[in-house]
Amino acid sequence: MAILAIWGILVVNVVLTIAGYVNYLQKARRPEPVLPAEVPFVSIMVPAHNEGIVIVKTLQSLLNFDYPHDRYEIIVINDNSDDNSAELLARVQTLYPQRNLEVINTDKVTGGKGKSNALNIGLKRAKGSIISIYDADNTPQASALRYLVAELMSDDHLAAVIGKFRTRNKNASLLTRFINIETLSFQWMAQAGRERLFKLCTIPGTNYVIRRDILEKIGGWDVKALAEDTEISFRVYRMGYRIRFQPLAVTWEQEPQTLDVWFHQRTRWVKGNIYVILKNARLMFTKTGRPIRFDLLYFLAIYFLLMTSLILSDTMFVLSVAGVAHSDLIGFSNALWLMAVLTFVISTFVTITTEKGEMTIANFMIIIFMYLVYSQMWLAVAAHGMVGYIREQVFHQQAKWYKTKRYQ
């Protein structure tokens, strides 16, 4: 059963990769989306907690969008920060007095309760008919907002449009090299594949636009959700709207450079996704849950079936090497293990060929190393996140939001 589960999920990911690659080739031939004659007003919201190291660079990028400057505002929710963020933000406001730049400074009473709460605070002050979200470490390309809004306005059935994010500090460490490849292959290429096959995309935490009226209909962001992006995506689909992926809209973001920071960030993601799965699991085989059925099954397979299977498989492998146990199952043959490695490496390498400068021998070797090391790291995170989530539910503990460390 473990072997079948691992291979089944591996095949699903290969299919998503192929579909994503086809989607990429089709979109590469399409003309760029164009803004309508009447350009909508956009409110860009940036939730920020102790982001003094990166916030100025982020604001400079947002201020340099090639979107008409009088048709967007920037709202920074400086969320209960105790660093120099408030001073830096005030200085930027002084430098750009003609621009629509607002800073909301919260305290421990009104803020400090996570990203969802900060976004809900910003939404109350936003003037735009379209809401855009960027994380405080992002440096989007100048054209990103224009592409996102133009795509959204091209189809009334679209609730949101998401862009692509790239790793800004990919050469900082071996870990960031892993994350760079993971981002290209298992995040945005999988998005493209799901869009191609099932017309499904999951809103990421940054670099997206969403219609304000739809946000208000669904009641804003769920303050209990650590993975607020996945949670709001499910609610959008249940309302009958669609989300589209526009890879021309690119932002560059910082990724964790050390194992402890990465571990805390990914544990938060695991807990957040488990919350979303359990919140929506009852809808899996109902008419209401039909639009999100594939994602629910996929998340269940990844976080429960695959994790259990990998633990069993790894345990059997270690016991076999130690001579404690032995299996005559064909699934444990060396040929099958080698086939799994080759499938993973080839499909992952194909995805990075779509990006200039990524198709290198060094990255090919890193992908092989990812199968042996990074996959096991993910398994540890998934197990730790699940145990942490269960503990929080049993003892009725409030989920803690870990702030991701930033770097100069």
C-alpha cells in the first residue's frame, strides 16, 4: 500500500508537470493582456510585522509599477512592529508626498494576530475595486500589477488572478537553491498543470489581485487560518468563480536561508493546510464541494497518505539495511527505487528549463540531492506540523504565527 501510494502521487505530479508545461507553451504564444480603457483603481495591501530590513526596498518596487500612478494606492499595515519599521515608513511617505501611500500602525490590542487579521484591517481602509496583496519582502517587476489587473478585467468570471514568484536569494545557501527549484517545479508549474487540467489555481500569499466585492461577499480573510491563501481560494471556488494563473506577472521574494527559519515557516504552512483540509473535508463528495474536490483529495493524499507511506517506506529501508528485516516484495527492488529517482529528477529538471539560466548541470545535481535530502526534510516538517496541529486542537491552544526572518 505504501509503494502504491508513493508511486500514485509521483505519477499525479508527473501528469501535472506535463500539463503545466503544455500550459506554459500555450501561454507563451498568447498576446500580452491589455488594460481596459477605463483603468480600475487598485488598493495594494502589504501586511508587515518587524520588516524594517526589507520594507523600503519593497515599497520602492511597488511605487515603480508601470500601472497609472493615480489609479493605485499602497496601504502598509505595520502590524504591532517593535523595530524601526514605523520610522522607515514615515520617511518613505515624506519622500513621496504626491503618491497614495498610507501606513496603518497597529498595536498589541488591534494587531499582532497574524496576516489574516492585518489584511482585514487594511481592507476597511482600502478604496479600490480591486485588491492586490504583496508580502513585505517582495520586489515585483514593474509590469506585474499591470499584467494581473489586465488579466482579471478580461473575464467577468474571474475572481482573482495570481502571478509567479521567484527566489531572490537563490544563491545564498544550498537550502535556497533547493527552494528555488521547489518554487519553479512544485509550486508554479503545478499551478499551471492544475489550471490546465482542472481549471484550479490556489491563491499564493503574495503577487495576486482579487475583486473587492467578492472579498466582501465571503467576509474577508479567516483569522483562524495560518494558510489564509489556500483557505480563501477554496471559498472563492465554492462561490462558483475561477482563479487564473498569469506567469508574466513576476515578483521576487526572499526565502529562508537557514534550516531553523525554513522549518518554522513550513511547519506553519503544514498546520495551515491541515486546517483548510479539515474545514472543508465534509464537502468532498457534495455538490457544493465539487469545485474543490481535486484539491481536497490531493492535499489529503500529500499530508496524510504520502506522509504515512514515506514513514513506512523509510522505516523498512533502514531496517533492511540494518539486517533487522527483509522484504521479498517487488516494490522494494533496486530497479523500482531507481525508477522513482529518475522519474523525480527528469520531471523536475524539465520544469526548470522554462526559466532562463536555470537549465544547468549544477541544478541537475541539486535535483538529485533534493530527492535524497530535501524530500526527507519535508517529511520531518509534515510530521512535526501534524503533531503540532493535533496538540493545539486537543489542548485548545491558539496557533502561533512565526515571523519569517529577513536578510539584508
